[in-house]
Amino acid sequence: MNDKRYNGKNTTIRMNAGLTYQREAEAKRIDDILSQIEHKKNIPAFLDFNMTPMEIKEELDEDIIKQDLAKVHISNIIYFHYARIRRMYEKGEDEFDAFPKKNCLLIGDTGVGKSYMIRKLANMVGVPFVKFNATDFTGVGYVGNNVNDMVRSLVKEAKGNIELAQYGIVFVDEIDKIFAKDRSGGPDVSGTEVQYGLLKLMEEAEVELPHMLGLKKPKDPMQEGEENLRNVINTKYILFIFGGRFGELEKIVKGRVGYDLASDENWRNYIESKDIMDYGFTSEFVGRIPVIAPMQDLTPDDLYEILKKSRDSAYRQQQADFDSIGDEGISLTATDDALRSIAGRASMKRIGARALVNVFEKLLVEYKHKLPSTDVMELEITTEMILSPDTYLERILNSENSSMEEDFFEGEKNSEGDEEVEIGYITNEKNSEEFDMVESSEKSLDKKFEDGKE
């Protein structure tokens, strides 16, 4: 049958074209896979961080009481910052030029957990962390540290690994102390100039690392195969977190809001960028800190919760100290009433969770000094101890001495009894041997007598 629609030659061409297309598509797919594998090989191990924002916050909840809004803000910042860095390595696309990093400002009273929270986050991610007080730095030409020193310290913290350091976290506390408006009438040494110095670091700057040995040079993920031969660190990807009390900011915020806030309401929740500028910070500086995270004051109940729940609380620290005494340690416990009493005393010091360590150390100073020289195995902190620590300790020591004396006399008594028993046993055994010898001798004499008689 002759079918004009059938053309073998054209069919073969179409089949060949289809196979060529399939082969090209498959080759492209394989190239893409190999390219992704190659990019993943270049991803630093410390960027293998895949916790979600909710998981980050849940981890912070284990040790940081309250501060929910601040924890949500900072969890989001950490997640997206390092997710973008990871994608930069995987795809070779740097988005930080178009979308700058989100530096953050934590505003809260002393001891509410600002630096503690950032340190924990750095440990989670696996990047170096350094903390400085803003008052440590001065403008160029004045006596004091230069702001570039904090970046150099980040390299030292990373043990010379520049690639690791360039993704680290810098926490600058007491930032409220470098407002531009000098309220004392003196020269603006730690004000505007320091702000502009920090501003350069927040944007992008190359900081020289003179006379630093053991440096490990980074590779630019955007220029594979080219190694940075200069001793510098780029601050483009370093995350800057600032903290401060901003005590006088309350008046500015309440004046702008225009009405009195409820006594239990946190005025920090209403802070706007303009309030920070009115406080004395330049618009350029504030513009580089898009996230303002308010933190809440800690009540006695909050401090009690810290003692009960936080894995790094002052109570856990004291337990670790006592556990290290001697070979077996001393088991330290505390009643709930005692922990609440300690929390109440700490709250009156008005320095937040930091006061808990102070209260514990003052309470237990003599116990730590004297108990390592005793055989005490357990110590319970009670309200009675808190009210009269010296009397409580004296009772423990007297009880320990009495116990030692009883053990001594009991040991002497047992020792004497054992000796008597042992002597008695030896005497009886000796008498038995002598009796056997006499009996044997008598039998021998009797036999000789009988033989002579015969």
C-alpha cells in the first residue's frame, strides 16, 4: 500500500532531533547537579545551620525568661541572615548589595538578657561572638580604642580564621552612652565620631589586620579560585547587634504618645526610630538599624522562673561549684521558698538577673570556704539558712564534728572487741594444741609401760 503521508526520511530526522534535544536536556540537568555539588563543597561547615525561626525561639525559651517579642525579632534576623549567606554560596548570587543585612537594637534595662541572648545565638549558628561596651571607643585622634578593634577581636576569637570571622556577630552594649548631643558641655569624644565609625562597619568596610599571625585567608564565593592575599577582613556580612538602657528615652516616648501608659505596660513597645534620633543619634546611624526590639523588666517572679528553669542560671552555677568539691562533690539543693526569697532579694538590687549571682555568693561564701574541709555530702538551702546563714553553718559543722567523734569512739570500741576475740581464739587454739601434745605423750608412756610389763 502506497501512503504519500508516510516519509521515512522525515521521520528519521524528527527522531534524531528528539534524541538530540533529550540528550542536551539530560546533559544540562547533569551539569546543574554537578554545579550544585561543587557549590556545596565550598559551603563552610559553620553555615550548615538549618533551624527555623520558631525552632530558634524555642531554644531561647529554654534559658531566657520573658522577652518574647525580642526573641521573635532576633530569631527572624538570625535565620534570614545566615540563610542568605548559605544561598550565596550555593548559587553564587550576592543579595546583600541590593538588600542590606538587618542589624538590630535591643532596648532594655540592665540584666534582662541582652548579651546573654546574642551569645547563645552565636553558639547555635557556630560563628564567633565578641562583646564590647560603646564607651570603650573614641573618635579618631583621641586616646582610646578604635571601632575597628572590635572586628580585629572577632578574628582573634575565630583563631585567625578570617572566613569564619567575616560571618560573626558583634554585640555593642551601652550604645545609649554615645549620643551625639553632649549633655555635659564637654567635647564630643564618644559621640558623633564613634557613631560614624560604627556606621562604616555596618555598611561595608575592609579592616586591616596588621601583625596578626596564623591568619587563614578566606575565599570569595563570588570569585572562586581567587584567594584574598591581603590581611584584611570585610565587614559586609558581619551582624551588628546593639544594646542599651536608654533611660531618658521613656520621657521622649511618652511625650510623643501623648497619654499615660498603664502601669503594667512596657513603654518600650512604642519606640520609633525618630525617638532614637531625638535621644541624640544621627539619622544615618539609626537608618542602618532597621529592627528595634524592646525588652521587658524582670519581676521577682521572673527571677524565680530563671532559677527554676534556665540551664545556665545562678542556681545551676552554684550546684556545679559544689559538685566539684572533692572526689564525690556536695549535692546542693534548695526549697522553693528559698529560691523565691533569693529572687526577691535580687530584685531589690535593680540589676536584673545579674543580682542572682551576687545574692548566692553572699549567702554561700562561708559554706564554700569551710565545707570542702569536711565530709558533708549534702546541703539544702532553706529560708532558715537565708535568714541566719552563720548559725545554720555552725549547726552543720557541729553536727559534722559530733558525727566524727561518734564514729571515732565506735571504731575504737569495735577495734578493742575484735582484738579480744582474736586473742581468745589464739589462746583457745594454743590450749587445744597443748592438750593434744599432753594426751599424745601420755599414750606413749602408757605403751612403754605395757611393753616393759610384758
